[in-house]
Amino acid sequence: MTKILGIDVLVDEAEKYLQINDSFDMDISFWEQLQSRYAGYDVAFCYHNSAPPVEFLSSIGAAIVDDSIEMRLSKDEPLTAIAHDIHPIDESSFGEFAALHDRRNPDMYWTSGRVGEDLSRWGIFAGVTCGVMTGYVMMAMWDPAQAEIFCVEADNAERGLSLIIAAAQHAFLAGKPQVLYMADKGTMQRAAATSAGFRDTGYYQGFMVKT
């Protein structure tokens, strides 16, 4: 983490990635500083439960890439359905999952290579139809305060619901007090999470631009 004109900037030099969280007092001089120090970096502007500075973001060419609803399910809230035909991913099935994940989400930071470095940090479950993996849920398990669903890939709402239920059950059995899911607006995944009992607790918008 570094500061530029008083604003916190997360810097990942290996990935050539910058992230600015919930900052509003930015102007063109701040952007010029970023361009000067970190040319060729991807820059993420992230806003949680607050309106982003659209005029500034538009002026530098930042495009919205994430518009999602923060949803949570607590351990003391009953699950409203049960999972069907869902299987955990382990070392023996990781290769098939990896191929599906990288095909469905080629631009995601958490590639199969990064995920596979330590499977113990993840809870991953797949839907299998006629012996073929057709969808999955990928959930981060490293935060002691919560598990977070990063990705749900499903062919229909019923299978999406089963995947989300399987993930939540796994999180609660592992002692997590709640599950977080940032679900895109107007999607089958958001509807499935609502059906599973998740509550809306906030919203998030993310913008990307290259220096």
C-alpha cells in the first residue's frame, strides 16, 4: 500500500495492478501521478455502499466492470433448500474443474493456476451431469469472519441453487459464521442466492482503466 496525494493505493507490481477503495476526492492531478509512476498498470476503482465519482471516472476513461449486490447468509439462518447431485472438488477432480473454470472465466484474477497453489484455502463444488462437469461454485475460505463465494457457474437456476446451498453448508460446517456473495444484478445467480435465503446487505460498483 502507498499514498498518492493523500489517497491510499494498493499496488501489486508483479501483476501490474492498482486498486483504490472508496476514494472520492480525486482529480486529474491524482490521475497524472498514477500515470507517471505506474505506466501500463490496470487500475481498479472500487466503491462499497456509496455513489462513485462518475464525472472523474468518466473523464479518465474508466469503464464500469462490476455492478453487484452484497448478499449475506448467517449460520443461524435456516437454509431454504437442499443440494442435489453436487460433488466436492479435490486433487483428483481438480484438472476437470480447472479446464471448465478457465474456459468460463478467462479474465478472472483467480485462475485455476492460482487456485491450485493451495486448495485448502477454497471450498469448490461441481455439478455433474451424465459424468460431465457442467457447473461449479468457488468459495474463498481464508477469512475467519466469513466465507466468500467468488463465482457460481450453472446452466439453470435449480443447479445454481444447489451449488450455493452446498457451498453454504460447507462454510458453516467449517465454523464460518456467515457467507458473503457479491451477486451481479439481474442474474440467475442472484435469484438463486435469494432462494437460498441470502439477504441483501449492500451494493458494490467497480471500474477499470489502464494507465
